[in-house]
Amino acid sequence: AQTVTQSQPEMSVQEAETVTLSCTYDTSESDYYLFWYKQPPSRQMILVIRQEAYKQQNATENRFSVNFQKAAKSFSLKISDSQLGDAAMYFCAYRSASGSNYQLIWGAGTKLIIKP
Amino acid sequence: DAGITQSPRHKVTETGTPVTLRCHQTENHRYMYWYRQDPGHGLRLIHYSYGVKDTDKGEVSDGYSVSRSKTEDFLLTLESATSSQTSVYFCATRYGVMEKLFFGSGTQLSVL
């Protein structure tokens, strides 16, 4: 069975600086998707970024980028120029490319604190 | 974002009582999901639906049932609530081949 591990329960960063959140996963599959979701205090889950395993190029979305290391089964999220609005819980998630039920396997989350 | 409304937003109930949570969407998305979120566990899938009257179990389905009689509504029922079902419940939808999940704002359920 697949698992997703976020080893940092909490991280803090100074506003305008860069922070990296870690995520590792375990799978025997070769084709899958990885996601980072943000959950602000409003509680609503928001997709931050997505990576297809068959793509070697790391995904980027404005200030958010990932470091996808397939062999190491690592999928870290880098947030550049941190802003107060980035404060939230961040969840890493895995989804197999096979099957039709779209079941996501979620990590336990990392709480990101932004210091003004 | 998709119009997903969960009701109620908060509920307190007693052990042994039935509880129904509602998810309503206005986007005509085919797929709908119920998750629960507990500290240290991230989100765990309870049940999902891939169409009207088509549902299936997720990884933590014991003690829960669902129904989907209309595209826009997906109900989650706790037949006899237990304290272990105290959690935040999220509904999510997905449209066809698009990979993105859209989430509601969650229901905080406390079972005393």
C-alpha cells in the first residue's frame, strides 16, 4: 500500500524568505500524480501544485515550485518570497494513475508559520 | 471555484444518535467524495460517488453510509454516532478528466 510522510509537523519562516516543506512517499508504481494542497484557517482545501510522475520537469506555479526526485521518492515544496497569506497547513498527497476511483493518499500535514 | 456547500457547518450530537451531513454542489460534477480529517492523519476517504446512485467505499467506511439520488447532492449518514467519529468532514467534487478536486468548507462534528 502507498504511504505519504510529512516529517515536519511545523515550520516557520520570516516573511519574504524561502521555505521548503518535505514530503516522501512509498509506492511500487511507476505512474502516479503528486499534489500539494494548502488549508488556511478558513479550512477550505486549495490545490497549490501538481506533478505527474512521468514528467521529469519540476512543476512551478508562481512562487511555488517542487523538487521531484522520483528515485528517492521525494516531493518537496519550495515557497519563495513568503507572504503572510501563505500561513496555513500544507498537505502532500499521492494518487495512482491506474484505477478510476481517484483515491488520494494524504500526508499528515505541515503547519507553516510566517513571521512578520 | 466550484460551488460546494456543506451543511451544517458545526454539529454537536450525542453518542448513539443518527447524523446526516449534506454536500450540495452547483457545478454538475460527476464525482463526489467524503473525507474525514483528524490530527496526525491528514484526510482519509470515507465514501465516494461516480454518478447518481453509484457509490463505493473508501478506506474508513465502517459506521458510515452515503446516498446520491441527484447529481448535486451527496449525503453522509452516521447511523449511530460514536465518539470516534468526532472529526472534521469534507466533501469534494471532481469534474471528469480534470484532476483538480474542489473542496467544501467542512463540517465540524462533535459526538459527546
